[in-house]
Amino acid sequence: MTEPTIIQLQPMPEDWQRALAVVAHPDDLEYGCSAAIAAWTDAGRAVAYVLASRGEAGIDTLEPAKCGPLREQEQRASAAVVGVSAVEFLDHRDGVIEYGTALRRDIAAAIRRHRPELVITLNHRDTWGGTAWNTPDHVAVGRATLDAAGDAGNRWIFPELVEQGLEPWNGVRWVAVAGSSSPTHAVDATPGLERAVHSLLEHRAYIEALTDEDPETYVRGFLTGVAEQTAERFGGTPAVAFELFSR
Ligand SMILES: [Zn+2]
């Protein structure tokens, strides 16, 4: 019996200058995606982060009023490690983020402010690879981001945004979904991997609450493992994979 052919991922488009990453929680980008972001900012591209929540429901032993500001601080430090200084929070409530027009409007507004050609988000599907159930926040924010890429370009969908001075932005060419079980494209993780490790390590309070393992061993093992798993579909190069939707 012959081995099934492994479909190879295509390199991500390079002809863009600005990206906006929109996710539900602090750490969503650091669990796998930030090696690509480090490579992009190295190349002189601007990347901004928008987080729907402050991740305030993420640590069992810390009440949300204390957890939110701590995780916001960790997220800003984490973004700085990979060359991202613009980090915004939309203040939807962690754990119960609802898909709907309020979320779409907030994301469309962020897209109009930042005018990205590439929008990045996290797995919007019900499961991770058909085996683990995804969280409702990721599903809601991922779907709303895919939708808001279109909303941002339509003057009449959220007319109140135009009244606030946010003119339509029709320049989103792609939405790239990280953590998808049907990836189509990838970015070489090698140059950014070390910074990705340090970027995720900035979520120290969260990680220490999550695992008894040494944080650096845990983070390095996780991120290297994901990048190496992707290598078999990217010509042997450790990589960050995305499912790319064109617009
Ligand atoms: Zn998350």
C-alpha cells in the first residue's frame, strides 16, 4: 500500500503591509501564531492586536476584577516581545462572549481604525480537529471576525461608525484562521520561534495556574511540537499554519 500524499501548505501571501489580529483572549495568539507575527514585524510590517475580552475568567484562583488587569498587562508584554505595540481590548465579557451585531460592530470598527490588508483570527469551528470541543468565545470571535471583514467595507451596515468618523475600509484581502484543522497556508516558524516562546512565557500568571511543569519547558515543548507537526506539510520546515480565506 502506498502512503497517502500529504497535501502541502502554500506560503502565505507577502504583498501586504498591515495586519490586524482579532482574538477572544490574552494568550490566544501566543499559543501557536506569534512566531509568524515575529517574522512579519521583522520584515517591517505593522501588526496590531485586538482582544474581545481581558481573559478575566481565565484563572480559577483569581477573581475577575483582579485577573483582568493582570492579564491585560501580560498581553501587552507578550505582544511587545514579537514587535507589536498596538494592543486593544473590546471589553466583551470573558467566557460569555456572544456572537452578534454588537461584536461584529466592534470588530468592524477596529478594522476601520487599523485598515489592515490581512486579518488574523483563531479557529472559529466547533472543534479542534474533530477531537476536542472548542470554546464558545473562540467560535463567536472567529466567526464575527470573518463577518466583520465584510462589514467594515459597507457604509450602511453600521452607519453609526461613519458618524464616529470611521469611514468604510474595503482593503481586507484575506482573513487567516490560526488553529484550523483545514489549513491551506503556512509561515516558516524558525526565525520567530524563540521570541514566540518568550512571548507566551509573558503570560506567566496564567501558565503557572495552568500547569505544575516548569513554565519554560512546557511552553517550549508545546510551541516546538506544533511547529514540527506542521513541518510535514510544509516541505519539512517547522511552520505556523493558517486557513486562508480570500475576499
Ligand atoms: Zn482563548
